[in-house]
Amino acid sequence: MELQQLKYFKTVAEVGKISDAAQALFISAPALSTSISRLERELGVTLFDRANNRITLNQQGQILLRYVNQVFNTLDCARAELRQSMLLQHPHVCIASVSSTQLVDLITAFSQEHPGFTLQCTSLNRSELNNNGLTAQHSFLLASDGDLSSEYAQKLESVYLCDDHPVVMVHPEHPAAKKGYADLNELTEETIFLPFQDYPLFDQLVRIFDDNNIPLPTGNAYSHLTTQQMVSNGLGVAFATKLTGRTPSLSLRYVPIKNNYQPWAMRLYWRKGHDFTEDEKTFRDFVIRYYRSAQID
């Protein structure tokens, strides 16, 4: 099956007449008819009902046309992106993370320092990551030690970036904001917004509450942005990490917890034996510098 055959098929399906389609394609009607017949033989189905000098898509033809349209739409997008790439010649790096909130401040800071780069970012859940691994398009993975299975981690190389810590997100007038810290025991009567259970932070919180013999509170789960909005309106408190709460906010305060916990290491991963392009080296060095400064802060 050739792309040209699919183009011929698409045109005939849209025009509905071999002679008119042949004229539009600048080929002879017999040649076009032969091409359509060959496509039907290759697929093992009849694609058209032929009657009274007209040709009409049958059910099988309609199915094929739907996928052929997808093929040509994808090709159009590819051509447009290739043309844009040739015009801009921008460096390009693709990074994945198990939490999109980890990437927001990093991407902003990197784009400000390197406006000529294009960054493609993907959020992967942990089961997908550990079962399928990084796709070929991804150069890097930003994750904590606990996000990867030991089996998959052995397939990657990494560099330590910094330790991350749990913080409590509160309204500026909340008592914890005035004290400068939060006690988990004092939050049990609060309205609490928890992260989704498939988020890495949720597992960290389970361990922290368990280590301190405090029942994990029940609460509603929302996206990070929705949680920020609700806390800023004084509707409750939520949990975040020191890294995601690094950007100052007038309507929110991020306070550390006074209870015992173990911080977790953030790392930048890549495939073993990967040869870095100059663009990837630039991005890797920036990420290391960015998070090392976060450790100092």
C-alpha cells in the first residue's frame, strides 16, 4: 500500500466519480480505476459500490476513509512543523516528569534565560513510566528516587539535584502562616485538600503521617492550580513541596512542617549511554544549577 494509492482513494471518495477524480488528479480514468482495484485486493475488501457510472463508498470504504483522513491530517501537521523548524532552527529538548507542577517554575526560568529554545514537556504517571519507560523522543526525566522502580532505575543514569521537602499551603492569615510552621496534629480539624492518589506527593504524605502516628486526614483531591485557588480564598489548607512552593505569592504562604519526616532526593535521569547534543548539555547544566540554587535557598 502506497501513499499515492491512499491519495487516489481519498479523491475518488470525495468526488464520487472516477472520470472526475481522474481529471482532478491529472491521470487517466483507467489508471485510476486500476489503482483503486489494486488497493481493494491488497486490503481484501470492496471499498465502493459501483452503479450507473457512479462510485459510492460502502461501509468498509467509510472506515478506511476515516483513517486515511487522519493520515493526511497528520502529514499536514508534520509538514507545517517541519517548515516552522526550518525557519526557526531553534534548539529543541524534550523532558518528562511524573508531576507537571515540578516543571512549571523550571520551564519559566529556563525560557527566560534561553528564549531561543523550544521545550516539549510530558507528564507521565508512575505506572506508565515504570512499565513502558521513556519514549524515544524524551531526553530527560525529572523525578524523585521513590518514583522509579529499582528495576527501571538501573536502566538509567542520573544526577542528584537537591532534596525536596513537604510544606503546607495556607492562607496568609492562617495561624500557621503567622507561626512560620505547621504541626500536622493541629491540621486534623482543618478542611484539607489532598493531592491525587497517583501523585508522588500523596505517597510521601502517607509515610509522613504514618511515621508520626497521625491518621491521614480524609479530604477532597483537586489539581494543583485548583487547590491554590481554594486555599487563597481561605477555604482550607493543602500540601505541596518546597520546590513547587518556591515562587512567592501574595495570596498564599508555604510553611514547613515541624513533624519528623525524611526529605526525598530529586534527580535528573537519562538513558544509559545516551550521547548528549549540545542543546541537551545546555539544558542539563541549567537544570543542575537551578536546583542546586534551590537547595541553597
